Amino acid sequence: MTSRAFIAGCSGLRLTAEEAAFFGRSAPWGFILFARNVESPDQVSALVAELRAAVGWRAPVLIDQEGGRVQRLRPPFWPDYPPAEAFGALYLRDPAGALEAVRLNSRAIAADLLALGIDVDCLPCADLRHPDGHGIIGNRAYGTGPAEVAALARAAAEGLLEGGVLPVVKHIPGHGRAPADSHERLPVVHAPRAELEAMDFAAFKALADIPLGMTAHVVYADIDAEHPATTSRRVMDEVIRGHIGFDGLLMSDDLSMGALAGDLGSRGAAAIAAGCDMLLHCNGRLDEMEPVAAVAPVLAGEALARAERALALRATPAPVDRDALRAEVARRIAAA
């Protein structure tokens, strides 16, 4: 199936006729779900099936199910999962126990997702928690140092992969010290490049083999003072593909976020020109998706190879007892 290099959202609980026709014409590589798309397990499963039917193949379906503040599946049908911070606190007392807890937690999340047909989770968040950073990261971070963050993020990714769900490491090359919420405006980080390489970038360097990644809409002034990472050829070549060595499929963060300037088409074109493999558009508005689709190239070359390598990791896992996994995670966190 020939796909174009973008991932799209949809507007509601079921696919509209206009959305189905648009997806059939534009052939996005994948889809992403948000809280507006979630009502019940049967409804989500039906929506996933409709999305895939629109493009005619088992396209990847993404969701943000981190735990804590960022999880789209919530009670009463799905449990609240701990934020990353809880595993970081456990790591300070019992590193091995924390790694096992975060792996089990992700394994349980994967089972929730795969039961609905969702096979990609935008987890782990490998951003460092920084005292000067905006609270948009906050307790979504596993910790303040690159070694523990990378170790816990890897365990989270491994739990997802064991459960047949692909992880997306975010936000490359680091959002933790950004002084603003990139959903609202463009953050500018003024730290020296050497400091960023030793700290923020180091966590991602240790995770360079994760199959999927998402960029940060953040300016690193000591590297490229004019463009955020998503649209910076210099950050892409020298930092993400160079210093960090990330060789997975790299998607932009959401193009509709307030950090980016210009119309949706120019944003998408700039991200592709900088070196993003895939454009991500999340809000489900057709009037915005159309210009994104228009600038999204047919997936080919190295981007296609990266996409195929990632999808080859989708697997059918052995069944697990989700309640038992969650109980064990809760026991370990409480014991700390």
C-alpha cells in the first residue's frame, strides 16, 4: 500500500463520510486518537477498524497513553496509570525494582491498547525534568539525570514491545528545560550546546535504537537560533541524526501547535525539508489536514525503510493478566 508521510487525527467518536473519503484519497500512513475519540472499548475498536478500512490496510494507530496527566483512555473503562515521576522516585531507592515496575506498567498499557487495535503508544517521554522548565513536562519526566531517565525510558519501551505495541520516544532532542509550553508558543532554550549534549541530549543518545521518535518544537539558540528542532536542518543533521544517532522513523510533534509559525502547509513543508520522515497533525480538522496532506510526500527511500523496520516489530504477544500486572506495579510503588 502506497502511503503519504503523514499521521492524521479525526474529529469524533466515529469516522464521518467526509473524513473517510479524505483518508481514502490522501492515504495517510497512520492515525492518532485523542480523548475526543474515546467513549467505550467497543466504540474505540469500531473507530480503529473504520480508520483502517478507509486506507485499506492495517495502518498504525497511535495514542498518547503515558499515565498521569497524559492518558487518553481513562476510567471507568481503563485505569489511571502512574506518572513517570512515580517510577523515578522508586528508582532512587531500588533501581532494579523500578525498571521492572515500569516494564510491567508498560506491558499492562500495551495489553489495554492492543485489545482495541491500537498498536503505537507515544511513550516513553525521555525529557529531563529541569527546575527552569515549564510544567508541561513536569511529572511526565522520569527524573533529572540522563542515566536514570534513559534506563527507565528503555524499560518502558521494552514493556510496550513485549506487548506488541510500538513505542515513540519523545521529544527529541529534549523539551525538559524549555521555558514555555510549545502547545501555546515557541520555547527558546539558551543553554550552551555542550551542556545540552551532556544532559538533555544524552538521554536520547542512549535510546537511539527505538524504532519511532517525535521531535520537539523547541529552539536551541546555541545551535540554530531561528528554527525549532522540527524545522531545523542543522538540529536534524548535527544533533538528532548526528550526535544522538537516532535512526528510527522521526515524526514531527503536532503541526497545529502554537509553537510553529505560518500556515499548515508551510509548517509541514518546512518539517519535511528539515529532515522529518513523517508529519503529525492531531486536531482532526479537515481544513487543516488537507494542506498537510498536500505537502506530505509519498513515503519512499530511507523514510519508507525506517517505517517498514518499525512496523516489522509489531507482534502478537502472549496473553497477560492486566489486573495482576497493575497490582504488582502499585505494590512496588507503595513500598517505596
